[in-house]
Amino acid sequence: MGVVCGDAGARPLIAQFGAEALARTVREALGEARTALAAGGQVAPTVAELLSIASTRLEAGARESLFPVINATGVVIHTNLGRAPLAPEAVAAAQAAAGYGNLELDLESGRRSARHEHLDSLITGVTGAQAGLAVNNCAGAVLLALAALAEGAPVIVSRGELVEIGGGFRVPDVVAQSGSALVEVGTTNRTHLRDYQQALADHPAARIILRTHPSNFRITGFTSAPALDALAHFAHAHGLLLVEDLGGGALVDLAPYGITGEPTVQDSLKAGVDLVLFSGDKLLGGPQAGIAVGRRELVDRLGRHPLARALRLDKLSVAALAATLRLYRPPSDPTSRIPVLRMLTEPVSMVAARAAVLMAAIEATPALEATLQDTQGYAGGGAMPMQALPSRAVAIRSHRFSAETFARRLRTGATPVLGRIDQDLVLLDLRTVAEAELAVLAEAVQLAS
Ligand SMILES: *Cc1c(COP(=O)(O)O)cnc(C)c1O
């Protein structure tokens, strides 16, 4: 150890990273070498080798681990790639909020105010709800809503909606964590109003019917569930609240763009749902957040619950969410201003035009062969991952590397590029690539070739 750190070769590393960090890293590398030796492995590393290992690790540790990538997968709301990319207005707002700001201060009176005041009128204005509250994410909003409104009383959920969304969000577990007992009704494929009636007769203390959007899961064929308005009517006639976990949170009707089966938040409110819960970074196209909208009295109960403090939004998200919601207010057209909506609604001819530009830029690269290909992108994001979007890709065959190796070289370049592999070809889908990224994307392809 001392020999290694006292070596002349250690000096620049000590100067750059400090003696302590170097000693810790060398100790780790030595430990690993000893384990390998004991296992009958390689010969002991030299001092120079140990310093080289330490140098690689220290440099990797000093770099940021989170950086921008080019999403050429064609999956618009890609959870692994950070879901919704923010609109420039939201980025600017978050940046402006990064330092000191009037997050919880009324500048006129000089008195304390609440951070959600920056969002209240925007949320109600855009959704038409009486009141709204934003917390850390939709999972948090569901937990908070059940904890604050059921207060330990049983929660009724259809068996067809007891889903797992991914990332550990399972409806039965969230109900349990909220402190309520779950009352399952109906069957996997069919649930009727009379099932809810029976559940209520068996569990008269129940206070809430929870309706969940099945998101990344579809039951097809012989299925049925009560219409939302009928369920709301039933709930109210029996003194219950209907809470809906909508997930995706579309605020504009996407059906005219060929995206069907994704109800809007406004539809749910109109159907009589008492409290609608949805994500900020799926179809809304903003930062990670969970939004609850509905009757003022219910939203206020959520706001007063101790969990609301534990789940509150940070200032960057407050700012980015407010700026995103502003883009929904007329005369702004959200489908052109919000990246997620723009990508979802863009005509395939415009995607094809970008594919042609990329194609022209890489065509002459000697080590590869590129062709244009009609393909399918996906909305993704848990809300409606199977919703296919017609798209156009540049399909690349490398003369030097297998599709897997070429895809890895693209992923690990200076600007990481994510594509998808299809039958020995690497497909770069242009639906999720912005015009401004084309030059960098072409360069990344050439570097990896
Ligand atoms: C995605 C989703 C969630 C979780 O939302 P987060 O914002 O990721 O916490 C909850 N419920 C449904 C129905 C979803 O689709």
C-alpha cells in the first residue's frame, strides 16, 4: 500500500484526487487482486498496474454519471431514458428557480406563502377541476389520496385492475401501504356494478372505490367493467368516493392523431370521478410529478395530510411543471410546444424527412450500409406502451461489427445513441430524434462505424 502510494507515479493522482481517495482505491484493487490470487488466478499486479487501475477508477468516479443521450428507439415516453423530455420553457423555468427564489414567499406582503400556489390556478385552469395538488409522482399521489381519504377504511378495487405498473408499483401493495384493507371485486376479465354492490354489503365501512388504468396491460376478449360515469353514480348513491388512478394523464384528446383508448383527465372529471390522479412526466410532458385533481374539499384533505410534506415537489419541479402547464393555455398549441405531444402527433412525413437527412449524412460512410425503413415507434411510458406510431428509421448494417457490437459502440460513444436491433440491423428511429440532434447523431454513427 505505502509502496504504491509513495511511488513517483502516484504523485499526479494524489494531486488530482487526494491521497485519501487514492489510498482507498488502491486498497480496493489490492483486495481484489488478493481474492483472485487466493482463487488460484493471475499473478500479483505490479505497482504500475495498480496505479493504472486506480487512475481509471478515480477518473470514472470524477465524471458525471448522468448525461444526455439521443433517443433513436422510437419510444416516446421511455422510462429508462427519463420519460418526458422537457420543453425549453420548462428547462428555462427550472434553471431560473435553481438559486434563491420566491418559492414560499409572497413578495407583496413579505409573508410566507405556499409553494403549491405557483401551480394551483394553472392546474385548475388547464383541467377544469375545482382544485389540484402536485406531489412527487403519481405513485405518491395514489398513496396520499388513499391515506388521506380512506383513513384506514376498506378500499374497493376490481380484480381486473389489480395491476403492477413496473418499477415496483403494485396496486394491492400501495393500498396496503396506505393503511387500508383491499376489497377485491369481480373477476380478472369481468366486473359488474352488482359486484361492487355485493362488496359494499360485505364491507359496509368501505369509503372508496379505486379505479386504476391498467396501463401496460390489456385484457381483451370477453371483458366488461362498468362505465366510469355509472361507477361514479353508484359510488355517490352509496356515500362512497370514486378515486381514479389514471396514470398517463393526457390533457388533450389524442384520438384525432390516431392514439386511441387514452382517456383525458377532463373526461374522468366529467364522468363524475371525485379525485383523478396522474403523472406529470408521461402524457402531460412535464417533470416527474403526481397530480391530484378534483373537489376542493378532497384536495385540501390531501394537502393537510402529513404524507403531503414527505411527498412534496422540489423547487425545480414546481417551476418546470408550472411552465409546462402554461404551454397548455390558449393560444398556445400544446401539440406543437410540448415535446412528448409533438413527437406523438407528428405526421410520419415529417419523421421521414429527418430520416432522409440522416441517411444523406451517413450514406457515404465506408464501413456501413444504410437503408431507409418504414417502422413503428411506440408511445411507451407505462400509460400505453403498445400504442404503435407509424415511423421511419435508418437501418444500419456495419461491415465491421455485429449489430450488438455496433449498438454498444453507439451507446458508449461521446454522445450516447440508443437505437434498437432488428434482424442484424441497428435501427435508428427518427420519431424521437429532434431536427437539432441530426448533425450530432450523424457524427456519432460515423465515429462508431
Ligand atoms: C405510471 C403509472 C403510475 C405511476 O406513476 P409515477 O408517476 O411513475 O409514480 C401509477 N398508476 C398508473 C395507472 C400508471 O400508469
